[in-house]
Amino acid sequence: QKLIGLGEDSVEIEIDNRLDAEELCVLRRKGKDFLFLPGLYEAEKYIAFRVELMLRNRYFETRDVDAMIARVEEQKGIVYEELQRRAIREALSRSILILTGGPGTGKTTTLNAIIELLEQEGMKLAIAAPTGRAAMRISEVTGHEAKTIHRLLEVDFSDESRSRFLHNEHNPLDVDAVVIDEMSMVDVELFESLLRGIRPGCKLVL
């Protein structure tokens, strides 16, 4: 209303018309109405559903995870800080981990330990990033091949009206864990596509 200089009634009528035409959808929370574009609303609902399922999964419950970490420390000649150990533990025992921190906080060292341990457990990994430059960077710091998310999921060019991917819930990626660097650059629809492209038991490190 303030931005385009229209009266409140005009805006309300237009919103109602868009809702009737299903060009907008509404979600009521705590007495307030929130408007969404339908595609973004469905994407957010799917993301919430998949993440909730992933949070229920547990791995390596019968294993001594601290002993696994100690083994990598010995192999690499590294002693991890307690926060790094906690992140590694979480990455091994859970289905999804968000690894965050400023420059120099040891994210790369932690990530390399996670990758090393998952590979030692025989898990097949894929590493990706939202842009080609970010993919090159994560490839350099991990020593593993990395792709853009679009290349990982393989764009299906048969539908020119919208971008679809060959890997989806009917044809998931043949991997046990996926690492995504620079996750803050990933939008809602691409994250939805990524979740649709991985199997329910696949680990995700963001």
C-alpha cells in the first residue's frame, strides 16, 4: 500500500482476487495471515517435512564415535578443538548438520574430518556448491571433486518452461551423503530440488 500509493481497499480487493485465482495462498499463524506465492509455499512445506524426517534418523549408535575421531586425529597428526569434535560427532550420528562459523574457526579442518570418517565407513559422498566458483573452492580445500548443485542433480532440458532435474524422488542420487558448501547462497526452490534428489537415508552436511 505504501510502496505503490494505493488505498487499503484496493490492495485488499486485489489480494482477495489473487487468492481466489490461486495466484497467492495464505497461511494463518498466531492470528496473522501470511501470504505466499504457491510455488514457494509448497517448497517450504516440503523442506520442513523432509528436515523433520531427517532429524529422526540416527547413525553409528553402536559405535564409539570418539574412538573414530581419535583414529583420524592420529592419522592426520591433528588435535581437534572440542567444538570441532562436537560438529564431527553430530555429522556422524545425525542425518543433517549445519556447519557454520567465521573465517579461521576451523570449518575446513572439521569438514575434512567428517568426509574422511564417512569415507572410512564406506559411505559414498557427493560434494557440491551453488556456483562454479564455490564448487572449485570446496574442491581445492577438500581434495575431492565438487560440482554445482545443478550439475549434481542434472538439469532436464526437455521442459523449456521451467527447470527440472533428472534426479528426484523417483530417481535419487546414488550417494550416502551430500556436502553443500556456501549454503547461504541456495534459494528455497533449489533446496527443495536437492532434498527431492536424495534418498530418505542420505546424510546432508550444509
